[in-house]
Amino acid sequence: MKPTVVKVENLVKRYKELLAVDHFSLNIIEGEILGLLGPNGSGKTTTINCLLSLLQYDKGAIEIFGKPMSPDRYDLKQDIGIISQNVAVFEELTVYENVDYFCGLYIKDKLKRKDLVNEAIGFVGLNDYLKFYPSKLSGGLSRRLNIACGIAHKPKLIIMDEPTVAVDPQSRNRILKGIQTLNQNGATIIYTSHYMEEVEQICSRIIIMDKGRNLAEGTTEELKLMIKTGETIRIELLDLSKEHIENIKMLKHVFSVVFEDSLLTVRCRRGSHNLVTLLNYLHEHDINCGRVFSELPTLNDVFLEITGKQLRD
Amino acid sequence: MLHSFKYAFLCSIRNKSQLFWTLLFPIILGTFFHFGFNSIIENTENFSQIPVAIVTLTEGETSETFIEVAEQLVSGETPLLNPQFVDSQQAEKLLENEEIDGIFYIDDSIRLVVAEEGLRSSILKQISDSYLQTFSTVAAIAQTRPDLVTQVIEDINGEFQINREVILGKGETDTFLNYFYALIAMQCLFACYQGFYRVVNIQANMSSLAARRCVSPVKKMHMVLVDFIASICTQFVLLLIVLAYFVFILGINFSGQWGFVLLTSFVGCIVGVSYGTFIGSVLKSSKRTAEGLLTGLSLFLCFLSGLMLQNIKNVIENYAPIINRINPAALLTDAFYSLTVYDNYSRYMHNIISLLIIAAIFCTVSILNLRRKRYASI
């Protein structure tokens, strides 16, 4: 059985009247990519900051690598890499110097450090920008530099707090692939984001957070199984009477029917032939269809059903 | 340690805003001071020697006395007149050619002719009036109490010898040099930017960069110390550049006591950096607000030390001397001043010790604030 890398129990953090983290617990097993998914203000970053002993918290216990985490646990910090939401580098240092500086905080051996710095820069694809200052880099390249600074010392636990905010699609894909490679190389990763597609793409396990609480936890498939929606069918129609809407609601597995702006949206429970059943009904009643879409549930549906609101509200 | 020091030094030396305030600004201001003061000095020197012609129309007691007075005004460290003894034709020609500013005609009395109104002609008129007044006073006494004439003449001659310059110290009290001292004090205080920026990058609640540094396995106090030393070194290097510019380019003479000048500058850098560290550790406002406060406060302290108005320090000394005792800029300028004026180092050492105490207070409060490891909010 793989060891637990991070263990958080009943974490509570208040900012005066605001309860930012509400009895939050989690366990991360070695080799996992754990996604913390939640809208802005849901408590993801606060949880991370408590985890790193940067923030005081009101209640709870945090263990990293099986030992209680505190600001003085330099032995634990040695194996942690942090990639923050904002690009946290020195504007006065070049790409190479920045990576070398942060790597130097962990690795004292000069020769070993040189290799690690070059490896990290190569990993994020900044070889052609070694002497560039951060202000001369594009948003995507700056993010890559931010990542290189956090991973150069080869940490066992990497904490990434929304590393792809305001990044172009090309850089985003590169970053996501990089994260998977780091994981394959043995790093355990905590990845916070409010982009469900990213979390779905790379995370082996996901925790959905809102208002500081752990609302649901599991793999993507497990989370999708937790909700009622098994399939969402959308059909373009010119018109549909109330009688037909009521009839469609009576079809097998259907639990929600909405007709708005010439678009019929039907949500069904898990079951086979939902689409065929619906199309047969429309055909039998001579209702002409436009385009037809059938979608399996997404994390957004999961979030919507659990919290009653869209993830990007 | 060296690794962190190297990058802290590079960061400081490459920060353009800091470089402007701590290197370019003192150089620009020093250059303005230099040319401004030179112009004043040149004008002063031009006043001191006014070319005049002395034309003796009638030989006698009056001509002898006035020529004696004129000779007195030619001698001394700062001669006032540059007289030519010529006849009236030559004198008029010289005046016409603007080679002289006036003509003294001597017969029974003296008569002054000037080319045009101005400061120089006013001085010549003052000399003429003063002479005539004294001459008539002596003549009146000679008529009423002839026995006192010799005594009165001796007293008049003696008047010029009553005020004698007594040098208590080294005697190098160049007023303009004080402005350069205040300028160096200002540069030392501007080291606060170095201290401030470094301390912002070490408190996790102030920047993401600081948060990243705080989660590294390096002790916070170690980082604070390295940053502090690097900031002082950077500032001292910049100060050496400015001093070199003042001495070798502008030709300012700092009394030749280089060891003490450098020591004062170094202590000034320590005070400046600790002052910035202190502000950065106690102030929880935005970077811009803090920068504004640092600039405003530094310039105000320099103003009180005489950077803009030389006499302000003396006024403060008369009405609120405690301000001069706790104002680092005033202590720095006073340390420099006492180096050039006094022939012992007691006042200088008093200033240096006061500066070190102020730096120690700033550092202690900063450490107490910075040692916090967890923050209530980020």
C-alpha cells in the first residue's frame, strides 16, 4: 500500500466572520494527482496556504510525509515545490538566474544544481530564453518560468495553485502535459483549478470544494456516478407544445425537460436507448428536428447538481 | 549564503527605480549644486576687485589721506579696489572704454564719477561717503578739541583691527560643502528603498514571491540577514561611485579624511537600510503607499538637516534640539561637518554612536515583526 503524502483533518480557517475553510479533510496518496476543484473564493488557496504553514488556522491537523507540518519543518519543506497563482519570480533576474536562485534554496551542491536548473528549463521549454528578463516574456512563458522555479529541485510533493490562469491554449497544453510527466517521474501533485476540463484531463482524484467544504470526492467517473444526470440530450426544434413537453417528461429515465429559444434540453438518468426513445417519440408525432446533441455528464454537471450553481459563477 | 547574497546584490543593482534615487538623483543634484555654487563664488570674487582710477587734481592732506585709505582697500586677503593713479584725461578714456568702474577726483575734497548705476558703483559710492564722513568728523574734532585728534585717528585705524578671526578648530567651514554633506546623508537615507524591497520579498503576506521564499527550507532570519548585508553593500558601492564623482569630477574637497568619510558613509548606509527594513516590516499598506511614504519622509528629514535651506538645522537646534539628535540625516551631516571643523573626534563619535543606536532600534523592531512565521491572512 502506498504511503500517505498529505493528511488534513478537520481544518478550519476563519477570516473574522468569514468561514473560509470549514472542517475540511483530505488524504493524498503517493503518486496521485489530486485536483481541488471549486469556484473563486471556495477556499482552495486558503487550504493550500494552511497546508504550507503560511497561514494560521483555527482548528485541525496537517501532516506531510507522515509528520506534522509547521513553519520550522525545513526537512519537510525540502521536498515540497510550490507553483503559485501569481508568477512569483524576481523581475531583476533572468530566466536562468531565477531558476538557479530558487533551486539554490534547496540544493547547495553547485554542479548538481547546474544540471537540475538546465533540466528544469528544458522541461518547460525555455532554453531559448535563458537571458530574458521576466518582463520580456509572454504570459504563457512567464507561467512556464514560474513552474521551472517550483520544480527545479525535484520535489516529491508539488503544489500547483491555478498555474494556468490567463495562459494561451498552446502553453496550457504544454503545462498540463508537463504536470503528467512530473507525476510519471514520481511526484505527488496537488492541483487547484476552477477549469473543470483541466482537472478532468490530468487528475487521478478530484475534490469538489465550495464555501470551504469538501462537497464530493472521487475519480471523475465516481463523481459523475454520484449525480442523477446520466445523459443530457439537446435537440433544435422549431416549436413544441406544452402537451408534448409533459409527454416527454413521462418517457423512461427522463427527469427534466426544458424548451427555450428553440432548443429542447432533456436530462435523463443513466440507461440505454435514451436518445432513441426520445427521437422515436418526436418522429411518431411528426415533429421535425434540427441538430441533435447527446452529452455524457461533465464535472460542471456534477458541480451544478451538488451546489446548485455553475462552476464559473 | 554566497548564492543568496549574489542574487540579492544583483537584484538591488538592477532595480532601475532604486538606481535612480540612490545613484542618479544624488549625482544630478550634486552637479546642480556644483554649478550653482560656482556661479555664486565667481560673482563674489568679481565684486572684490573693482577697477578705479584715482586722479589727484591738488596735492595736499586730502590726497595723502585718501591714497592711504585706497592702499588699505587694495591690501588684505580680499582686495576691494584695483586702483590706477592716472591724470584726468587718461581716467576719462579708461572709463569710456569701460576698463574702470569709476574715477575718484581729489582736490580739497573727493568727488566720484561712475560710468553706470549698479552694485559696483554703489560700493564705490559707499567708500566715498564713508571717507567723507570720517574726514569731516576728524576735521570737526580738530577744530573743537585739537588735543584729541591723534587719539581719534588711532581709534579709526584701530577699528579695523578690533574684529580678528579666531580659528577654534581646523577652520574649514565651507558653507557650500554642507550642502554636499546633506546630499550624501540623503543618499544614505535613500538606502531605505533597498531595505524596503528586500523585506517585502520576505513576508508571505506581502507578495507571492515572499510566499515562495517562505516555503523553502531556508530559515527566515538567514534570508533577512543575507538581504540586509547585500543591501548595505549595494548601497555602499553606489555611494562610493557618487563620492568618486564628487571628488574626481566636481573637485569637491572632503577635508582629506577619507577613512572617516567612508566610515560615516557606511554607517549612513546601515541606518538607511534598517530604516527601510523597519518601514517595510511595520507598514501593511500597498507598495506604492510605502514608496511614497519613504520618499516623502526621507526628503523631509533631509530638509530638516539643511539640504534645501542651510539655516534650518540651526533654527531647529535653537528651538527643538531633540529633532537634530534623532534625525539620522542631521546626525550624518553633523558627523561630516564635525570632521572638517573640529580638531578632535568627540562630537563625530557622538554622532556615529547615535546613528548606530538608531539603526539598532530599527533592526530590533524589524526582527520582532519579521520573525512571525504564520500569517493571519495572505
